[in-house]
Amino acid sequence: ELRTTAMDPASADLHFRGFSREYRKGGRYGPHWFEYEEVSTEPRWLPLEGTFTRFGDVQPLLLEPDDRYVVMGPGDEATIAFDARQLPSLPPGWRRDFLLYSVGWVKDADLNTATGNTVYPLPFHDMSPVRAGRSVSRRRSPPELPERLQHEAPKDPNGPLGRSSRIASGSDRSLFFAP
């Protein structure tokens, strides 16, 4: 018998952490692994241009699979906690496994990545598949969300990795910025 219990995050905090030490497991040609406890704050990549979600509480952005999400930069970490007291008791002899289901996109700053030097263009759910490095949208632009441009933080050239700016947190899940 299998029982599934869905949980929303109790909290989620976005902050700058740095970069875990990377190594090859199994030798020179083994897969890349990371040692979480060994951290460097020295940049490993060039900074991305664009606007990122402001550090702090981002839990409201994680509740729905919508077009508002956390925009993280290199070295950022989101610490997400769940309240296990919400879970039902287990029958005798059972054990609990966890699966984290997420909806989102990843974009790296590789030289072979189209527009890899910027967070833009930001993806959205109604985009068509990417073809030849360009996205052909079923819609002409991302959804109209007036709050996307609200709460922009002042530009801080001295911030972590020289970020362009961060967007302020808010209770209306408006931590999203689109050009």
C-alpha cells in the first residue's frame, strides 16, 4: 500500500551561500559531486545581468506552479523547511520517504547557452519548446502581471557577485521581474 501526503513549505529563505567544493567521484572521469560543507564565496562564473529575487522570505512564491518564481543568481541558496508535525502517524513497520516536486527552469552561464550572460528572457508556462536557441511562444509575451515590476530594489553594485538588483519581498507573491 502507498499513501501520499502533500505538504506546502512552512518556510523558505533565499540567501547568498557561496559555492560548494566540486570533485569527481570515482576518479578523473567520474561524475561531478559537491561537498556541501566546504564552501567558497569566490565567484566561479561571471555574474549574470538582470534582476533577482531579493534575499529573505520566498515561501509565497513556492506555493503554486505559476509564472511567479524565485530568480536565483550564482551562489544563491534557498533553504526550504517543512513542518513534519502536519504528517499523519505511520502504521507500525512503515517508513517514510520524501519526494520534492518542483516546477521551474534552470539556466546556466555557459558560453554555449543562448543569452547565458543574463537572466532574461524569463520563461513562462505557456511557452512553446525551444528551437535553435530561440523560444517561439504560443503567446507573444509572458502573462500580464502588473506586480512583476513592483518592489524593485535599488541597484547595488557592491552586492554579492555585483548583482544588478534584487526585488523586495511582499505578501502578494510579487517577487518576479520581467522586462
